[in-house]
Amino acid sequence: MKTSQILLATGVISSGLCLPFQTEGKPVQSKKPNIIYILADDLGYGDVSTYNPDSKISTPNFDRLAMEGICFTDAHSPSAVCTPTRYGILTGRYSWRSPLKSGVLNGYSQPLIEKDRTTVASFLKRNGYHTGIVGKWHLGLGWVQKPGSVNELSQTGSPKVKIINPETIDFSQPPTDGPMNHGFDYSYILPASLDMPPYCFLENNKLTASLIRQTPGNNPDNATTGPFWREGLMAEGFAFEQVTPTFTQKAVLFIREQASLGKPFFLYLPFPSPHTPWLPLPGYNGTSKAGPYGDFVQMLDAHVGEILKALTETGLDDNTIVFFTSDNGPFWKPPFIDQFGHKAASIYRGMKADAFEGGHRVPFIVRWPGKIKPGIRCAEPITLTSLLATCAELINKNLSENEGEDSFSILPLLLVNGKKYKRPKALIQHSSKGIFVVRQGDWKLILGLGSGGFSKPEMVSPGPNEAPGQLYNLKKDPSEVQNLYLQFPQKVEKLKAILELYQEAERSR
């Protein structure tokens, strides 16, 4: 690999700096910008060719966003799995402060977002925006239970997060809690992941079709890349292959409708792909060099291209800021790497769910014609909890003390306008099993052994002369090979103290 490619893949461009590669774009517009937040599901840092020149997947539309905007090379999801990251994106608050301390919700889980908590959608709505969500929710719904069964609840791994027995749910009733209870004017959602029942769509909190059958699950051998989904209820006419195309159509329709209203809008577009099941449409089969997974990524790339096309055709391009990222690292095991020669996490260790970089280092690209200079690469470490504070600064509004407690505006980094970026003391990540990660500058502390997630070996007890945790210098060791925990005890204690401060203060902002 060439030196320039190594720098590109590792993000070691110039730590803490955002460097323009091209000239400024179009003139600045004065009215409030439209905001679109596109969230891929399980897309890896190394899947996008802008980040990984050796990727076996072609991503021209993701790459176009990067060429026309700013590309962050050290961006992180607050969690290495999906539900807690989505909570963090919408609330600007780390999910480990909520009842969900590990794992994820499922399609029958009770709502995670507190009723009185400000979200990006509710904040923008009260400031004149029309707000919409199209895509995967995965934050719990207020399913209505049949009379006499209100106490038939079962618990997940987190003691305070409960799920409802689907046999007790009255699906003829709309859920009492969902996106429209948290600031969204329009909602078209899948309840949870594409491999979790119930397999259905809800539009404005109402089922679009009856749940008519129990579909058997499909669990292929773990060493293959076949499709996987769990057994459960499925709605009439539901087809796994059509979910991402359906969301794209609904999102394009939403954009076209907004063009005629003359009101700023916020569209949260959390796609369910390339999360399992990997079922690309026939026209995409065999188009990548990374099997069905790679084909599914290329289909997602094409759908993002349709969103960009809609903005151009409606004349909304220049006044719309588009964010594109992923909720965590890729589900891409070592057998897949061996089979296809594709590194979905690039040079980074681990995968989805892990405390290692592969679990939470994600692609993060922002485009805003005329405001963000095209072709910028930024190596400043950031986290996805930044959206709420960024939106507040974007429209020149302040957050109150009980809003976005872990959200720091990255607008100064986006505009490169000389305004100082208020860097947090440290960023916190969280593995699927609840292991904390503390990141400050080049240093990363993992408060446990093993991956804390899917990668083997899992958590183990240290021996008498072994470190109880992991400390890495990412500048010198981006692949997390050399554990420096015992060599730098003062650094370990400093990073621990920051986490303790954040926990005690119940905020980091």
C-alpha cells in the first residue's frame, strides 16, 4: 500500500486538524438549512473506498459525498451496537446513563427514550422545522397489551429494560409511544433490526398491514455469508429485499413534499442495511467482490445516490446539510476476511460489538454546498452524540442544562471558519457487554480484558502479573497490538478519573 493510502486508512493526516484539499464552493445562503442525517446499519470503516482504497466494494455515492464535503477519519459511535448509538444520536446523551447498560432492544421492547427528554427532532420542531423519520427505529415502542395481560412482561439483559410478550399485544391498536412522541411530525419505520420480529412497517404509529403469519427463522452456518433472521410475526406483503428500497422511496417522497412547503426540514434516515439479512436485489447480486454483504453495501450506496438526486432535482441541494455515518462497526468475522480478502474494518482490530476500534470507529461524512469546503479530511476525534449540539449551534440556539448532556457541537470543524472547537476532555465508547472505553488524544483505555463483544477471546480474568485492562497509543499502534496498561499507570488513572467525573456529574458537556 502506498504511504498516502496508509495515511488515508489510519486517519493519521494531521491530528486535530481539518485540511482543505480544494477551493470554496457556492455562496452562503441565509435561511435555516435543511438537515438530513443518513445512518447506515453495520457499515464498516473499511467498506467505503474513500476510507479504504483496498476495499472490495464500490461506493461511488459515499465517495462523492466525501469529495464534496468533509470526511472525518477518527469518528466514533458512542456504542459498538445499534440501540444505544441511536439513543445517543437523537438525545445527545450516552445510553449507559439510561436503563440500557448493555446489549440492544428488540422489536417488542418498551420505549428507551424518556418521555420528557429532548431529542434532535423535538428541538428542531420547536424551532420551526418539519421533522420526519424514515427507516429503522430500534428504540422501543409502546405496544398496547390486551386487557388482563398488562403485567406479562419479560426482561432483557438490562434489569430495567423490559420486553412485552407478543402474544399479549393488541396489534389493532397503535403503539402509545414511538417516534411521533419524541418530536417527529412524520414517521415511517421498521420497529427494530431487519432480522428481528415483528417484520412490519408502521406509518405515523400505525401498522401499514396486518401481522398475519409466523415466519420461520433462518440461521446459516457462521462461516458463510448467507442471510439470517429470527423467527417471528410478519406483516402481509412484507419482503426483506424490499425494505431498503421502500425506505428510499418514502424518503424521496418526503424530500419532494418539503420542497413545495418552504419550511426547513429535518429528515432522520436510519437505513436497515447492510445489517443482516444480506439480501440485495437481483440487479446487485455478484456486483461486488465481497459476496452478498458487499452487494448489499453497493445497493445501499445506490439508494443514497437517489437521495442526493432528489435534492438536486428539487433545488434543495445548496441549502441542505447531509450527514452520513454508521451506527457501529461491521459484522464481519475473520472467516469472511479470509474468504473475500476484504477488511470491512480496514486496519482496525475487531468488529461490531467490540471495544476495539473495529467496533466503533465509523465513516462520518458531511456535505453542505457553499458552506463546507469540498475535499476536506479531518482527523479530530469526534462522537455521534454531537448531532444535537451541532444542530443547536447551526440555528443559533442554546441547549438547556438538561439537554444533550454529552453533545458537543462540531460546527467549527465543519465550517473551518476560525471559531474554536470546544473539545471534550475525552470521548466514551461502550461495548455490547458494557465495557467502557475512554479516549483522550492518542490514548485509549479499555476497562476490561478481551473484546467486550463478538470477537474472541471474550472477557477473561487476569493472571497475577497481567494487566486488568488495556491501554493503547493509537497514533503509534492503530491496530491495538501492544497493551501498555502496566507501563503507563498514571495515564490509566487519569483516564479512569475522567470517566468517573463524567459518571458522577451525569454529563460531559
